[in-house]
Amino acid sequence: GHMLAEQVASAERPLDDLIALNDALARLEAIDPRKARVVECRFFGAMSLEETAEALGSSPATVSRDWAFARAWLH
């Protein structure tokens, strides 16, 4: 389930990708801060769905939906 991480890691210009990701994350945060937190935990923190749910005080199902939405949104 680390497709996004692999895409960023294998990019020729990972710094540009990270900057773009940060910009996208900032826009996502303006719309839905919780989804932005999910991305930060999953992507930057490499946390599992369960760990992310615990850290954010929500359910794994909610985190899973947020993560799916955020991944689609960031593409």
C-alpha cells in the first residue's frame, strides 16, 4: 500500500515532488484538516491505519476513507 511513497521515491526530481505534495497538502488542509492529518501520519509518519486512527482519535474505517479520498485528491 505504499504506491504513493514509491512514486515519490522513484521520481527523477523527488524534491519537486515533495514541494508539490506539500502545496497539495496545504490546499487539502484548507478544505479538510482531518484528511491532511491522515496524509501526514500515513505518508510522512509511515503509520498504519490503526496507528493513524489512534493518533487522530478516530476509527480505522474513517481513516481508511480519508486516506483513499486524500490519495485520489493528491493525484
